[in-house]
Amino acid sequence: MVQNLLIVSEQVAVLFILIAVGFACAKVRFINELSAKHLTNLALYIATPCIMIKSFQEVRFNEKIVVNLAITALCAVMIHFCSILISRLIFRAKDESRRVVLRFAAVFSNCGFMSLPLQRAVLGSKGVFYGAIFVAVFNIIVWSYGLIDMSGGRKSFSAKKLILNPGVLGAAVATILFLTRITLPDIVLSPISFLAGLNTPVPMLVIGYYLSQAKLLEHLKDKTIYAVAGVRLVLFPVIALLVMRLFSVDSDILISCTVAASAPVAAMTTMFSTKFGRDTQLSVGLVSITTLLSILTMPVIIALAQTIA
């Protein structure tokens, strides 16, 4: 347990050093709001699909891995489903604008930007293989249930946006190539691999930028943020871990899904709250504080998963 904790802590520390670089770049104005948006699009539309394709190309096709793919998708669905139910029971603020942000933040983790680098560090290509499936499920649920809940109705839902989401598209292309056993030639795979390498540094720089813009001292006084942090960073990943262990889920799947479930509040929380006129300042506080706290919680949760898997 101690050795696992030290290894994971080192990997999390690497991510936070990159975040600190982004924070510093923002303070000296190397990164501004416009460039942060462009970097986010670069990570979302280019780096994330590329790392999915690259990881699926690295895993050897066999019947067991196909079964594991389906099990991972099922685990991801159940983790989100249970999180939705529990969050609706816990967070009942009278102010609708505040309530929907709290529930959204508790349910949806930063499973793409924060988890994929850790899954690769802990499990190698298999970790990202399973992590990509989790991200695909995340995108389907966030662009359906999450969008409807945050907007307050079905008018904002778009099947086209759901299908064309880069997380869903990337996973779909990667899965099709994998199931059809198509191996991409080096002239195609090499640039994909280089672009996939952006998936770690670019999102961390963006997170650093947004942390530099947050009013951390004000957010630290909001007790509700700590309640969400406890649920998002500890309760949900521990429940997911114990249930998967109870059902004897494959150790690599268990660890990969636990990494995704233990990530801080998704940056999508702020994007959606801004778009639909919800409590944006609360969303910024939730993303910022849980990201900072995750440097303490993620190593412990992941080390625990490695120990009991």
C-alpha cells in the first residue's frame, strides 16, 4: 500500500507541476482567456481522440479484451447511474441554480484530462484503453442527462452534438479499428502518437490558467464545496471500488475505473453553468478546490485500489 501510494503520489505531483506552470504562465500573461479556450479545443478535439486511437492500437485483440471492453462500459454506466441517484438525495438546495450545479459537479469527474495520464502511468496502454471507454460513457451521459438537468429541459438536447462529440467519436473510431483488427500504418500512427502526447501537458496548463483566475480565498469559505469534494473525491470512488471488488471485476478495469471515479469535478461544470445561466462562481469554486484537494485524495484512493484489486 505504501509503495503504491508513493508511486501514484509521484505521478499526481507531476501533473500538479504542469498545472503550476500553467498557473505561472497565466500570471505573466503568456496564457489568456482566448488562448486557454484554444488550448482546450486542441486537447478536446485533437489530443483526446488521438490518445484513444493510439491506446486501442497498442492492445492486442482477443476475446477476453473484448469482454473486458463491455464490462468497463457497464461499470462506467453503473458508476454514473449510482452517482446521479445519490447526488439527488444529498444535494437539495432550495435555489435551483445552485442545486443543479452541486449535483452536476458531484456526478461528473474530470475523467479525461486528469485520469487518462494517470491511467497510462499506472497501467500502461491497457489503462488508457479502459479509460477511453469510461470517457465515452461520460460524454454520452453528460451530453444527455447532464445537459438536460443543467439547462432545465430537453430543448437544449441535441442528438447530433451527442454523436459528434469528440470523446464519443474518438472512442467509436478507436473501437471500430480495434474490433475489425485494422492496424494503422506507421505513417498514420506516428503523427497520431505525437498528437496524443499533448493530452497530458496541454490540459494541465489550461487547468493552471483557470486556477489562477479563481477567487480561492472566497471559495474556501463555502462549506458546501467541501461537501461536494467529500462526495466527489472520496465517497463515490470508494463505493465504486468496493462494489467492483465485490463482483470480482478484473483488476485492471477496477483500477482504471477507480482512477476515473476519483478525479476532481469536471471542467464541463463551469462551461455548462455559464452557458445556461447557473451559479457560475460556485462552479468555478468547485472545480478549483476539488482539483487542489485531489492531490491528496487521488493517490490514496488509487493506491487502495491497487492494493485490494
